[in-house]
Amino acid sequence: MTTTVYLNCNLFQGTSDQVQSDAWMVVNNETGKLTHVGQGNYSGSADNTVDLEGRYAMPGLVDAHTHMFMNPLTNKLYYLTETEGTLQALENLRAGLKAGLTYVRDCGAAFDVDVKLKKYRDVHPFVGPQIMPSGRPMSMTGGHGDFTEGEHGETTWGYLVDSPDQMRHAVRCAFKEGAKNIKVMATGGVMSSTDQVDDTELSLEELQMAVKEAHSKHMTVAAHAEGATGIHNAVVAGVDSVEHGCYVRHEDVELMKQQGTFLTPTLIAGYTIPKYGQGKLPQYMLDKAEAFLDDFFLHVGDAIKSGVKLAFGTDSGTPFNEFKDAPVELSLMVKAGATNYQALRAAGLGSATLLGVNDEYGSLEPGKFADFLVLDQNPLADVTAVQQEDKQVYQHGQRKF
């Protein structure tokens, strides 16, 4: 075993609201995992020594909601080909890692691009975060996921399901392909032209079937849920996370707390559309985003202050929501009412726990992968520190940027 010791850093481990001064970390170069973490003078031996020169080290970001196959600048939604989606995914993943994302969950990729990239990675390595794939999402016919795809319109973005039996079959198909999470479209959304954000789409019975089938196969369920009734149905059905949660009600927040359901706000996805989309996006997208943005921040802020379990997600890939800007979500969470520590914990142990990978990711503790960022400023004092463009990014103990 060869080791590398990283000396002279201010360390935010991600487990408590504090930064340890004069800290050090030892990494097993073969496994990429931390073996020891401490403070003060390092008296051990190591094969390599890296002086971090008093900078701030923190866990890599775990993004629980991305769409790697989408181009956030062209915003092409229909008739995408698998080649387009794959090339875009590789670009997005590289940009995401450079921004500090060391682990991502994709929440719906046409052609199962996320599943396939995860499978092929060992044979054809590429630069990017680790991936938890969901494959194609579950949508009702005409719902937020019924986008025509393929050069000749031969497929759709999501599985189209209109009954519990069809949901059971679709979840089993996703499982067969290699998905580790099931994404269900419980409500309408901003990017779909056929519905409104408060439209209730998949039925309670369909959502319950998705949860039953997924959980029986050690898969999680993430619900795209923006309108209040759809959020309620998703929570009652037992999903693992409510994604977006724009109009989440107090009683559902309380039920989420009782059940341990996570909220993944993705505030940046609502923020970028009216800010950058004027004259560039369809009017229906602008109208829907502008109509709910203030309510979005208000309801998410109330949920955060109520103590709901919080995950970090960006919805990167959606309009003008680039992977390189993922750390901006931390600032928006703070704007909504989170403390700096709540936002940073959501981006570490919060998301890692939701994804079920917190034994190896989400904090800088012995036995976990050495995925960490090195910053000039203290992120616990100001989360905008994570937006540093030239930060150092380490993945499994190896510097990538």
C-alpha cells in the first residue's frame, strides 16, 4: 500500500458545523479511500506529501438531481438522438466534476444514457462524477415526460404508464436495464407544453406501485412533484424524495419528517429560466416559471426551517442551468432560509444518505473515498466560496482539476 498525506488545511469534514484548523488527511492510493484524519503535527509516514497551504478542504458535492443528456443552452427537447444525448452527457459530466460534483444521481435520461455510461465506464473511462442512474422516467401519456425522441420520433423520453399494471412492468424494465433509482412524474412541470405545474398526473395507485416494485428491488424512488396534490400523493405513496416541492404544504412537510422523506429543492432550475430565458424560451415556460418562483422559495424555505430532511440537487441540464453552475444552488438554498451548514450538509451527507452511498461518500471520514474540494475561502462562512472557478477537485484521492 502506498499513501499520500495532505497537510496544512482547514478541514470541513461535513459531519458538524465546524472547520478544523491545521488538519491533515491520509489517503490509500490503491483504494482511493481515507485511512486517517487528524489535526496538528502529522508524525506518521507517507509515500507522498501534498501541502494544501492553509486552504479549505471540504467533501465533494453529491448532486441528487441532474439530467446529463440535456443541453442547457440549445434547450432541444424533442427528436434528440442517442448520439446527441451521449455526447452532451460526457460534456456535462466533465463540467460537473470541474465544478465540484463528485457523485451524481441522474433523474431521467432518454435512451438510458446514464445507465449505459455507468456500465461502460470501466471499459471506456471518462472524466466525470460517479453516477447513480435512473434511466427513463415514468410518465403518464401526455405528461411531464412524454417527449418524442429519436431522429424519426421512434421513442419517448419516458416510459408511458397509465395504470398500476403498466407501472409495474415499466419499473421492472428499468430494473432489467440497470437503473438504481426510479423517477416518477407525479405532476406537470415547467418544461412540458401540455400541462401546468399543479396538474396531478400519475395517480396515487400508480405511485404506490412504483414504490412497491422499486423498494422490493433495493431501488429508490424520486418524485418530480411541484403541485400540492401531486406532492401529497407522492409522500403518501412512500417515495424516498420529493424533487422540487414548489407548493409543498405544511401537513405534507410534517408527514415527510415522520417518514424520513427527503426534499430536493432544485431552486436553481426555477431561477435560471426567467433570469436568462427572455426571448429565448417558449413563452409557456417563462409564464409558468415566473408565476411560481416566489412561492417556490417561500414553501421550500418553510420546509427547511421545519427540519425536513434535505438533499442537494440542481436539475442541471434544464434551460440555462449548466453543470458548471451547480454550486450556485447552495447560495439559493441559503437565500430560501437554510444555514450555510444545512446547505453544505445537504450537498454531502444529505444527498449521500438519500442515495444510500453514505458509507463511502458525503463526508471526509476514514473508510470513505477521498473525494474533496480545495478552496481559497471558508465555505462554512460563505457558501459562495464553493463557486471558485479554479478550485482543486480530487476524486478517489486523485486530483482531476
